[in-house]
Amino acid sequence: MEDDGQVIISLDTELGWGFHGYDEDQSLSEDGRAERENIHRLLDLFDEFEAPATWAIVGHLFLESCDGDHASLDRPEWPHTGDWYAQDPGTDVECDPLRYGPDIITAIETAAPDHEIGSHTFSHVVCSEPTVTPDVLRSEIEASRELACERGHDVSTLVYPRNEARYRPALSEQGITAYRGKSPARKAVETDTLGGVRRYLRFMMGCEAPVVVPRRDESGVWDVPASQRLSYNPGSSSLNERFSEHPRVTMAKRAIERVSRDGGVYHLWDHPHAFTPEMFRDLRQILQAARKREVDIVTMREAVERVDREVTDD
């Protein structure tokens, strides 16, 4: 990329839908207040730094209420419940604030930076599951885009639930031009028997987080790989306290220094509900580093538009 370097922040905004269909410890509040407080704190921080982010939102959160049926949608058969929507409460935001969130959409829309609304599918289907077919993914994307369109958003970006990027030809059929791909570090863990060890050592040494470049994949859709998940923290709290700066911040700063010098993208991501006080502190330091280096903070959509213009001009 001949363009200046960029920083992207993408946020998987899902609330209770992130655990839908799985028997897992959700670590969520009962009333959704803590999760909403995190979102508002993030928005305030982005306001302060005039930093836009890509908010990849589960489409069901756009709803004020529903009957829980969603009969028009293709759905996976689920081994635990049969019907995928059996656990949809079919109520409203007052009764089940972890399943509905139009107030969250409004808060993002009315923030000062021009945030991007992206899709995280309609109900957080995980494409690596055997019963999640291309038709299910198409239906999920279509439903989430329609709900966003009703509020004036032309959604062109997808973040796959749990980063399981499958059925990519289905994306362009539904108006999606870009998705967040797995980070090089994560791919190494999945393909190299020593990948996890190397990732841990790189973290503890504060090595530079991967600098990535959006690339059009074989299906014609732009892959915007992640660089770093902010909450990844394999070191113990007591060990990390010995560092003058948390290793994840050091990794981020070194990546930002690289993109300021050589171009490319540093792409940070996480879930708003997962933010701890330490993560807010560290995100602030990362934003400060980007401003100090005069690196543009952009959305996934804008990053793709920039590189697409370069390709077209060439």
C-alpha cells in the first residue's frame, strides 16, 4: 500500500447472542447494564480521540421486540435444542436487555465520530458448525442488512462470529464487500504445532503485533485481517505488573510505529462486553500512540475503499 498507514478498531457487539446455542459461562450481567456501560465508555473514549470504529452488530439487537419465531429465516438445526431459535425469548428489550439493543444502535449513531455499522450476522451463527450452510449465512446477512437499512445504514462489512470465515462467495451475493480475517498469529497457532508457544513468547517479549494489508480473496471480497485481540493476555497478572507497560500495549505501539513508517494496517479487535478497567487503560494508550504517530484511525470500510482506489488507479 502506498497510502499512509492506518489503525482499525473493530468491535464484535453481540451481548447474549454471543453465547446463543452454547452451554458456556456467559460472564454477563443479568440486566445488561454493565455491558451497556462498557459500550458508552468506549464511545466516550472514541469521542475524545475523534476515532471511528467498526461496530459489527448482531442483527437481532436492532429489534425492540420479537415473537421469537423468525419463520422467514433459514436456520441451522441445533443438537441441543433442535430449533436454533428455541432459546430466543420472544419478548422485548425491557424484559431481555441482553437479546435486544436498539438503544445501543442509537448511541453509536449519535456519537461524534462517523462510526461504521457492520454485520455480525443476525443471530451469531458460527459457520464452522455442520448445520450452518451457505443458505443459512445468506439469510442471516440479508436479515441483518435489512434491519440496518431501515435505520439508514448500507452495511458492507461482515465480522464472522468466532472468526470462522466460511462460504465467502455468499458475501458478495448479499452486498458484503469486506470481512475481518483471522490474524497471522492465530493462523500460525492453527497450522503450526509450535504456533501457540511462539505466540506466547512473542507476547511476553512485547514483539510487534502483525501489520496486515487488506487483500481481495479468491471470491472477490476484501479480507481485512486482524492484527491483535486486546484481551489476549496469557501472562499472569502478577507477572504483567512487573512490566512498566503491558506487553499488549508494547506490541500495539511497535505495530503502529511500523505502519507510520512503512504503511499497512494495524487492526485491533475485541468484544465490548469483555472490556475490563485495564483494557480501557490500554486502549487509551494505543489511541494516544496512533495520534502521536499521526496515523489515521479508520473503519474497515474506509480501509478497503482506500486500497481499492489504489488498485483502481494502478
